[in-house]
Amino acid sequence: MDHLLQLPPELLLRISDHLTTTELGHLRQTCKHVESTLFDTFAKEFFTKRQFMLEKVSLQALIDIANHPTLSLWLTEVIIGADALRDEVSGSDPWPTPKYRPGDISRDMLLQTGIASDMLVEAFSKLPNLRTIGLRDYYAASKGSGRERDGPNAVWRSYGWTTHGNPGSSADPFRVNGHLTHQTTTWESPEYIFPVILHALAKAELRPENVDVFLRKRIKLTPNSFNVFDPRTTTLLVPVLAGIRRLMLSLSVPHRFGAVAVGSSTEATLNIPLKRFLSCTPGVQCLRLNFTEHQRFADRFLEWFGLPRQSSTIASTLDECDIPPIELNRLTELDLGMVPIKASTLVKVIAKFRLKSLNLWKMQLMGNDDVALKKHDNYWSRVFTALAGDLAATTQLQSVMVGFPSQLRRDSQQDERIEFVSDGDRDNRQTENLLNMVSYRSTFGSSVTDWLREMAAKAVRQQLPMPVSDFEDEDEMDDSDISIGEPEDYYDYLENDESDDYGVFEEEAE
């Protein structure tokens, strides 16, 4: 002990960097001097960003942190997971599930009675430095999280996941079909979690700058997730939405709607809640919209999104079905993913805003409904050329990324992959000469319009068409996988972006 007390603070901190979470906890308990020396770095690592699930034990932990006089000041990002404790009890496990212990109630009861919302309001109202609210349906690995002290195989989960059963047995991960999974938790639909979070923010009068929704499984946010404008809460909710600066959403149409006919009134109606929602976010500077492959409602929505601006007020958008075109005068960063979209619509969307950053991921271009894609057409070359002309005089683009583009051939209903010849020789189709992702970063003397024209010349259609059905397996993912077009290289690209850190989350190992 005396030796620890004699160590300079910087050396003690260096030693703590090499300890596991459990070992760090033991070191902090040795004496008050060590604890006070390590506290700030401990709080920064473990309490600036936390993930919780809508279970009483987890939400109570969030409230306890919010009530802590010091830790509450460190917490700047709260992520709500779509995970839930499993109902079943293993016959070989003598530990009862928490929801059947005195004082604990089920997740469904928390949501149906409003207790979950009340607990979130209590916590949010006591977190003065909370800037980011997230919603996710996966557990993150330690790689790239800044929290690698527990090894490369460590997984950061929602608080409370070990409370289901004996932490030494049923809480341990095991493998099914080669994939890592967990016995203690399962994944629920995030559809109704998002409105609960929004209304809790409104009641707590909290104004987060960032709302990040990352959903990797098949079920995303649906139209019901944005149908949140109740007359009793709208006056509280609108200021929350108006304060958002970064908005990242994962969207889809649920299967219960069935096949929605293109151009039908049902298709148009599905987009109304999202249009109203975005009309109340005039301060958004960074917007990411990840859709679901082969759901055409995205193209109809983006047609509206790309319409020319016109003056409108927030109040007029809340009760009208015909939502005026959105303005978003401050929007400078736009990410679009997994969107089947007409080439003309994509050009209009990009040209409408004075963007500095543009990311397009697995975009599938189509012709107009009355124009079939001809055998030798390359819509991506047309888009690059059109953008180079439309943006030449006004562009502020400093960063562009296009990854895994494709185009839909209507005559054969097949998806053709678009790749880029790195040496500019369109006849050189060797694998090593083809790129499926290209990017541009502004440097002295460079021009994005020149780069766009260069990409128009380098874009080539893959000789062997890829059937549309080849993409479908990507939606069938388990807990250890990634779906909706956000594979690890996409996250690595975004997480290494110097402009911000919004790729991964970290959680204290319990």
C-alpha cells in the first residue's frame, strides 16, 4: 500500500490502463488516495456513454447515476437498447428471473403503464450535460470503442443483462451455428421505443443535440414510430425536435402492411408521419437516413424530400396531410443508405442542399416508372455527370463517399452491380482493378466536380448481373451480425471520420 501512495499520479494511471475492468475495480477500492487519483479517468471511460434497456433494473441504474452528484455530470450520451430479458427460466438454473422477484415487473408492464417513460423522465431531468440519445439493437465489440481493457472478445451490453440468472452460467455467451449469442436477453421491436424516448425527453424538457438510431436487424423504425404529435404533448415535443443538430434514422415499412403498390394512396400515406417529424427539425445539420433494400416507399419519400424549398411554418405541418417541401437550411451533411431511388430524384436531393459531406451506401438506381433501363445504360455515370454540372457553381462539397452502388434492370428485374476501374481503363475488368467503394476528400487544388466527372468515366456495369434475391439474406442476421447495409467497413469508415465520433458505443462490463 505504501508503494502505491508513493507513486506519481501519471504512473498510477499508466498502470491502471493495463488492468481489466474487474482488476481496475479492485485497485480503486484499495484506498481513498488511489480512488481520487483514478476517479476522473474512470468516470470518463465508464460513464460518459452508457447503454440501458427498458427493464426496471436497468432503468433504475440510470436513475441512480442521474442522482449521483458527480457521475451525473459526466454522462453525455445515453443509449436505449432494444434488448429485453428473456421470459423463460432454464430448468437447470435455480436462479429466478428478476421480473418474478418482489419489486420487479415485466418489460411489457413497464411500457403499458407508463412507468418506463416516468423513469426516463426522472433520469433525463437530472442529467444536465446529456447531449446524445441513441437507440440500438445490437451489442458492440470492444474493437474501436476506446474500451479494450477486457480483450478483443469483450462485448459491451446494456446495463442489467447479467441480472437474468446466474452470471457464472446462463449469462455466459455461447455459440449457435458458429455465431455468438446470449441466453439472458432477446431483441424486441424498436418501433414503439422511439416514441417513448421522445416523449420522455419532452416531459423532462431536455434538448439533446444528437439523436442516433442504429438498427441492424430487419425491424426498423416504422411510420408509427413518428406518429408522435399528440395535442397534449406537441408543445413540449416541438422544441426538442427543433434543437436536434444530428439526426440518424433507420427506416422500414413493417410486414403487416403487406405489399404496398407503387403510387398508391397507401404508399403516400405511409410517409406522412416521417414528413411531419422532419418538418419539425429545422436545425438539423447532419442527417442520415438508412432504409431497407427493395422497399419502394423510400423513393416516394425522397421525391418529396428533394422538392424545391418553399416557405412554411412548423404549425402548418402538424395537421395537414399535404406536407410542404422541407427546407433544412442548415443541412451540410447527408448520408443515404439502402435506397432504391430514381436517378433523377437522387440528383434533385443532392443539388437541393448546400452540402459539405455526402455518403451514399448501397444505393440502387432506377429509371422513371415509364422508362425501362436499356441494355447498355449506366445510370451512375449519368448521375455523376449531372451532379458535376448542377453543382459546378455552388458546391461546397468537401467529402463524398459512394459504396456498393447498383442499378435495377426493369427488363430482367435484376440488380447490376456498379464498380469503378481504378486505372481508368474501362476495358480492364480484372478483379484487382475494380473498386466497389470510392471517396473524395477536398485538398488544395482539388475539385469535386472534376472528381465526379472522373467517376462518371470510371463507373462500369458488372458483367454478370446479380439477382435481386441475393441481397435478401443480409436481413436474416442474428445478434452477432450486421444488417441493413451497415457492415463493419462502413462503421470503420464513419468511426475514423475526423468530423465526429458516432459509430460505436461502449458499456461497462458488469
